[in-house]
Amino acid sequence: MPKIELFYGYVTSENGDVYHAFEALDPERDSAEDDAVVSDLAALLDTTSDAPDFNWDSMYIELPASLVKAIQDGAAK
């Protein structure tokens, strides 16, 4: 099953609310892109990647078979 790497960043506001941002990437990409992705996530959350209230991580997730089929069908047209 094909996978993507899902990066996610989050900040906790002063009142305890948590805000998230996500970006999905090809796991076969050049890992040099990671710093740029983390900076982009922070920017989406109106903060910086080195701010104490900003956190991030990534995980691999499998694409659903129906999505893979839809992508393949679209590419065949």
C-alpha cells in the first residue's frame, strides 16, 4: 500500500486552545526539505519553528485504496 509522510505542527495558545497545521509529502523525497516544511507549518500557525509553544512531528500513513485508484484512474486519462 502506498504511503505518505504526514508532517504536523501545533501551537497551544495562552488560553489553552490548540491549533494544528498539516503537510503531506512523498516519503522518497530529499530529506533536506524537512526544515522548510517545519518552517512552513510554523508560519501557517503565525509562529516560528523555534518558538517554545510550537511543536511538530511526522508519521507515515497509508493511502486508502480508493484514493490510490482515483489517482491512477485520473492519471490514465
